[in-house]
Amino acid sequence: MRRTDPHGATTIVAEARSSGLTFLWLTAVVVALDQLTKAAIEQSLGLYQSVVVLPVLEITRYHNTGAAFSFLADAAGWQRWLFTALAIIVSTALVVWLRRIDRGDTALASSVALILAGALGNVIDRLRLGHVIDFIHFHWGEHYFPAFNVADSAITIGAALLLLDAWLEAR
């Protein structure tokens, strides 16, 4: 995938244009949407304040100091730095992976870009606030699914696309 000019210098721009790095626009849009929705929640709702949207959906402001499903949320604070470091390492690996994906492999590049967006959206919160803002809260009767946000949704959709792409590739 590396291209060189007649003098042997690597043309990084040409490489980026032919790789999955062109899907970083998707990452940027999702990170922006994630941060905008979280800012709107911060401005309009107090902690644990809730607005009923549908009989099965509430918008409720939560602060998650843990990982998915509030894993390690009750730890002494060290988890903030652990999860931040993990997200940065994973994000770096995802950018390297995007660089190696052919631009034409839309499903794979989109899935990696979405997972990257989710990781970055939540790491921004951890660095800025010390916690992640979650607010989408589904339930069925008294049975509540853990609250999540746009970044978490991007990770989930990206992972599903990744699995679908792998399944289709195997066929």
C-alpha cells in the first residue's frame, strides 16, 4: 500500500487516501455528536434527574466512573487512569488497523472507525470530568438496562458491523 515518488520518498498523503484512514471523518462526526449530547445533558439535567421519553425509555443523567455496566465503578479512583490508558492504547491500535485497511473495504473500515469514536468519546469524558456521562436508559417495567451514551452505541454498532463483516468474509 505504500507509494513512493520517483525519488523514493514515501507519499503519506497518497497512502492515507487509499486506506481506511479516509473513514476518520466518521470517527470525528460521532465524537462530536457524543460530546454535544453529553454537553446538552450536563446543561439540562441534574445528576439522576430523569425525563420520560417513551414508556420504555428515559433520559437520565448518570456519572459512570467504571467501565461497561459500571464495572469497577466503586473502586478508589485508580480505574479512571486504567480505563483511560486502555482506551488510548486501543485507539492507537485502531488507527494503525485503519491505516492497513483498504479504502474499498467499507464495512470493516466503518466498524473500526465507530469503535474508535466510542473509545475516544468516553476517554474525553474521563480526562475532562473523571467519569463518563451516561444518559440513555431503557427499561421494561421495573427491569432496567444499564444506562449508556452515544459513544457506547458507536462501540456496539461498530462491534456488530465487525462481526457481520467477519461472518460475510468467512462465507
